[in-house]
Amino acid sequence: MTASSLPPLPISFSDIEDAARTIQGAVLNTPATRSETLSALTGADIALKFEIFQFTASFKERGALNRLTALTPEERARGIVAMSAGNHAQGVAYHANRLGIPATIFMPEGTPFTKVRNTERLGATVVLSGETLAESTDAARELEAKEGQVFIHPFDDPLVMAGQGTLAVEFLQAFPDLDVLVVPIGGGGLISGIAVAAKHIKPDIKILGVQTEAYPAMKAALEGREIHPTKVTIAEGIAVKKPGQITREVVRQLVDDILIVKESMIEDAIDALMEIEKVVVEGAGAAGLAAVLQFPDLFRGKKVGLPLCGGNIDPRTLSFCVMRGMVRDGRISRLKVTTLDLPGALARVTAIVGKVGGNIAEVYHQRQFATAPVKYTEIELVVETKDRMHGERLVKALEDAGLEVTDTSGAMAMRG
């Protein structure tokens, strides 16, 4: 298909400029900084834009506000309805409340309580309906048809897309020499707006999308396929089964490629951003860095822009990411030590650990359910060490003392 025969794009750069003027002062121009440490770690020149510093910790405010301000006085009086399991809900709720617009948000019945509570706290009425986001959408559309409330789509709306594109304008003002922008894709609203803005400002810039192995919906849609997810993902913000109809045309024309990342790489990216940049980023927001970590050869030596597009992660999920990351780095290991069942056996083992400088987080002295012979005992330890090499020295010290050691966590065998 030639350029002249391509369908017209649903938004233009002038739409994004209009959106920037509309939301100015009500949505942050978030900080954008270069990361020295991530650049050294990846071999790329990494710049980060911290959308996690928006009031609701997500870029979604941009598109939500741009759409809400376009409502007529009559539409504002009737109120709006939306469906979302997270960031769109909070962005809509916050700005609708600011503008005095009644808002009803439909969420799936299994939505975490924290997201429901946060959305209600921001002024919206939350209705839990359906097991999936698709079923919540159907319920929201029913209310729209019955009571005339305006439906605010999370991504498949030109005004929403234009609002999201303001992110790219700000990013390229701060870093005009970027070679590539790496953008998470759910429904496609963010990457569509970014692609239109960035390609207008700098036509030779590369736009790469990122999706998870569990939900490669946009990539599949462009290939004429549908996905049937059977797994969940830590990046629930981009866990969209059906991407937008109008967003996919922008992606088809302006996005250079879509990368598929592993769950473990997203976990590593969340952990790296917390340890290195000292910020909390949700799975979808960390997907761009995950792609750089998984495909380093694509980015080495290039100036790479990564929008950290959301920071709403469940604390329990975050703690699991941190601990699993420490296991993968070899800083936490679970060791099973088999020794003769004699008085002082436990003290002997813990003394060796202490001498090497390990920190015992948990200990379980196993007798009744041990697999070792009856004259032996199994001591299970969860041990914290400085790094993988330190952990290996600890194992060697135990073995040099004549003890049988099994790394049941696999931490010593994992690659860093």
C-alpha cells in the first residue's frame, strides 16, 4: 500500500497542540531526566519521563481531561460513564470531580479493593459488574444508552489519543535528540498519540511498542489474528484482549515494530527502577525498560526514551517483585543443609553462615518429614548475601565443613 492510498489518521499534530493548551496547568509537565546508571547497565543512553508523578500516578489524566473538557454543558449535566480496572478510572474520576461532572465507573467484579477505593475517593460512583473488562464495558454502554451519559473510552477516542500525545511533545522538548521511544501498548491510545506527535517533530525517530507474552493483542490484530489469553500478567495496565479500532491504524502506519517481553523481564525492570531510580513503577509502566533489558542489541549505543507511564502497583505485588529479584540476583537463597542429628548441629551450621557474613532470614529444623536417613537431620535456611559470589562462598564454606548442601531456590544457578 502506497503512502497516498493509506487511510487518513484519526488525529493530527495540531490536535495534539490543541490538547496541550487545553490541559496546561491541570496536568503536570512531568520531569524527564537521563539515567546514568541505567545507561551504564544497558549500553544505551536512557532518558526517563516520570508520568508516575501525575496526581493519579498515570499518563491517563492527559487524555481523560482533554476528552472531558470537550463535553457540552448539557453533556456535563447528564454526567459521564467509563469502564476501567485501574488508571483510566482514576484519571476520569479525578478530573470529572474537579470539573463538577458526575462520573460512574464500571469495573470488573474482581478488581482489587485498593483500586475501587481510590476511584471512589476521587469522587466517582463505582459499579462492579461482570467478570471481565469486556462485560464491564457492556454494562457501561447499557447505562449510556438508557440514561444518556457520555461514554469516555480509555483509548479508542481521538481526543483521548491527542491528550496522550502531549507526553511526546514534552519528552522531545527535554530530549530533542532521542533516537527511539519505547512505549507500552494496551489498547493503543498512548502509543498512537506519541507516534503522531513524535513523527511530526522528528520524522526519523523510531517508535517501538511493547506488549507482554500473555497479551500481544495489538501485534496479533495487525497480523489479522485474535488472542485468547490463558495467563495473567503483572502488567495488567496493558492486558487488553482487543485493541482499539482507530488506534491500530495509527500503529500500523507509524509504529516501527512491536516487541514482546517476558514476565520475568518486567519484574526485573520494576526492581531495577526501584533500586536505581528510587521510584515505584507498575508492570505496564516498566514494560519499556523490560524491552531494553531483554533486547539489548536493539538499543546499544542509541538515545532511548522510556515513558514510565504508571505507578499504581499493589504493595503485595511490589514486595514479591523485590524478593524474587533478590533471588534472581543471588542475594537471597534457600539452602537445605543435611548433617548428622547431634547436639549442636544447628549452632554449627549457623556459626559457619555468620563467619562468612551471611544473614539468616528464616530457619527450619526438619526431622519428621526429612528425606535424609534417620540419623541425619535437614536444616533449611533462607539466607541473604551481598551478591551471587558471596552466596557461592557461603555454600563452599558449608561444604568444606563436611556438610551436604542443596540450593533448593536455584538462586546460585540463576544468571544475573
